[in-house]
Amino acid sequence: MTVRAFWQPRPHGVTMQPPDPSAASAEKKARDELQKIADQVSAVDLDSAENVKQLLVHAIDAVACAYYPNDGTAILNFTISEALLMSEDISQRLRDSIVKDIPTLGKLSIKYAIKGQEVIKPAKHIWNTWRVIRLYNPVTALIQEARSFILNKGLDMLFRAARTRIAAILVREVGEVAIGLYSGAYRRRAEELSTTAPTPVKKPIGPLTILIAGQVNAGKSSLLNALLGVQKAPVGLTRPSEKFIAYELQHEQAGALILVDSPGISSAPSKKWLDQAREADLVFWVTAANHADHAAEQRVLTALLAPTDDRQRLIPSVLVVTHADKLNPPLEWAPPYNLTGDRPKEKNMRAALEAAGKALKFPVHRQVLVAVANESDGVWNLENLWPIVHDILPEAKQKQIERGSRPDGWLQATYDVVISVPGVFGFAIREFFQ
């Protein structure tokens, strides 16, 4: 077995999509478990409806346990609305993926389906009713959608290798849908697609929220003013602001944004500060280039960026190093400067950026050095911040969706039940007298 694994670890060639670097620990674990299942499939997994069911339950349960490891009923942790969206997605994903990877399926005869139209047509109402009823057991719904799709394609006509590959594709595609399900992505979509809602849906996806955070006197307010292009935030206060203040910004590259100026941190952050700061989709961590000790900042960053549980992804962040103009020689300020240059100030700029990035554990592609408080020459190098923001936007949007997908509290749930009763009662009356 070991020798075979060395030269042919995955004979079907099917692999799970790798997670984003900022993905939640639960998602990374789920993908690892799904890959293990996919590596162990065989043609036997498609020999019968029961085998297909067991394979799918195994894949779904692996994802559910990754997101809810201490919940014995984790596999049922979703709603009917989510199940409906899930069923739509799994049908589309299987159709697109299997027909693409196994072109033979596109050539299979459908004459039996055509001949059966007269039988199917009278039973359409009964079948649709049954599909709705079985969604009260969403796991069964998912299994039946996938199983009926596969078994109706005449898999007994395919070679064993093709059947093994399809089994692995099943695990991959059902697994992707399950990850979206248990991570809460379908909860967000269920709200967005509520076409009958009398009022706008809750928690709409709007502008991304960018938190500007850092220690006292790091240059946060100066950076905010430079980004806004207007002197809106007070600069150089002896007593830092005790509130989070938000400003709107429309940027041609990043789109609609909300910039949030946060109180400067001089020691360990309070729980109140952390709770508010964690509502951001993206963090600009501001540190001074002429400040050598970053130990306290690292402790704050660890507390701020780390997820509160394994189902959450990291808050994406960018390191903005300010006060480039104050580096040695301090009296020299004659831009433009080149961070790869050999002038004394350029060497010190490069060293300061490298030191801050290493101490605060930011990758090179998410660091930028700027000067934003020089009154005579204005800002320097701020334009290089926006390409970094543009590259990090997909992660920020995923974080925004994650925040908007949090389950509602008991009060909202009670309200939803109350307003649903008349609709359910009316539906039952109409169906009875129809």
C-alpha cells in the first residue's frame, strides 16, 4: 500500500480545492477530511443506492463534525431555506463537474426518460410535494438529489476507473456544498434571495468596513485624513478619542468603503475595544517607522485578528508603517525616495519596514511604508497602499459575508415564527380546498 501510494497516490486525480490562507480552521480541517475520503473511494461506492448514501453521509458528516466537533447532531445544523439553496447548488455542481470530467455521460441515451414523460407528467404535483416534505429531513434531501442524479445516468455502463473518478467527484462537490452550508454561507444567501420580503433584507452586504488601528501616536488620524483627502479627524490630540468614528469613502479601485478610526491602544485592549474592532472586514494596522519596540503591538494584533472560534476566518490585515519622514537623517526630506535605493534615508526606510513586518508577522506583500503628516510636502507613497487593498478585497468580502451569516438571536427567531403562522395557515387552507 505504501509503495503504491508513492507512485500513484490518487488514481482518480480528483483533489479538493485548497482553502484560502485566511480560511477558518474548521474549513481547513473539513477539506483535509474530505480529501482523505476521496482518496479512499472505489467503484464499489457507486454499485448501489445504499453505497452512494453511505459515501455521501460520510462526506457530509466529516464537514459537519469539523465545524461542530462537540455536537452529536451537527449534521442537522442548518435551516430549511439553506437546504433549498443547497439542493439547487448540488444539482448544478454535479451536472457541471461530472459532465466536464466524464464526457461519456453527455452521450448517454435519454430515450427512456423521453418515453417516461407521459408517466412523469401526471405525477409532477405529487413529486414536487414530496420534495418539499422530505426537506424536513434536509440530509435526506441532499442525499436523494445527488443519488438520483448519479443513478439515473446509467453508471453501470461505465468502466470501473470512471466510476471511481465519479465517486471522488461526488465527495468533492458534495463536500464543497457542505462547507458552504455549515459555514453559514447559505444563511446569507437565503436572506438575500428573499424576494417576498416586505422590507429590505437584514444585514445587507454594503461597503466594506476598514478599521484603522494602532498604538497612540502611531499616525492613525493622519493616515485617515490622507485617505479621505479632507481634514476630518483631529490630529495630535493629547487625550486620545474614546470612540470609534466611521467615515465613508468611495475609491475607484476598492469601491465603497467605511473607514473606522479607532481609539489608540497604549496597553492591553479592553474586551469592549476588541468586540467593536472585530466588526471590521479589513484592518489597517498602523505603526511608526521610528518606533523600535513592537512587542505590545504584537499582543494586541494577536488578540484582534485571531478568530474567536474555529468556524471563523482570520480578519485580513495590512501593515501601514508611518513616519517615514522622521527616519534618519531626521532633517532630510526630499522625495521621491526609492526603497531599493542607496541613499542613507532609503536604507533606513527599508530597514524599518523589514523590522516592523518581521516583528508583527506581516508578509512582504501586505506591507507599505508611508509619510502622511509632513505639512510642507504632503503625503508620500500612499498610492502603493491601494494595490494591496485591491488584492486583499476577496478575503475582506468573505469576512463580511461571514459576519453577516451569524445566526439571529432568540428574539428575532421568535418574531420570525410569529409572522410565519398566518402564511402557513393560509397555505394549508388553500391546499385543502384546491
